[in-house]
Amino acid sequence: MPTTPSINPELQTLSGYAAAVQLFAEYDPMPPLDKGSVAKASPEISGLLLHMHEPFRQMVRDMAKSV
């Protein structure tokens, strides 16, 4: 089972959160933070995105087991 990476405290800022949301949306036309693709986001931002969505990911895993 994959583990959720620990989050660097510096990324638990509004800017770090915004960068992770931008990556999630893959917002990339002329973004204010320019982190809208995995190629442009740092591993820390990608890890923050995984951490933010772990409850949802777990819910999907649990649902898949019950099917």
C-alpha cells in the first residue's frame, strides 16, 4: 500500500496550498504560480497534493473493495 509523503512545513502555507490546487486542476494557461503540471511542480508540491487528497483516495479504495 502506498504511503502518503510527509509534508514540509514550509509548504503548509497559502502559497504552497495554492500551488498544489493549481497542480490538481492542471491550470496552465498563464498561471500565477506556474505549477499546473507534474513536470512543473516540485516533488514537495506533488506530495502536498497527495496528502490533501488521501481521505478521498482511501474512500475510493474502500469502495473498490466492497464491489
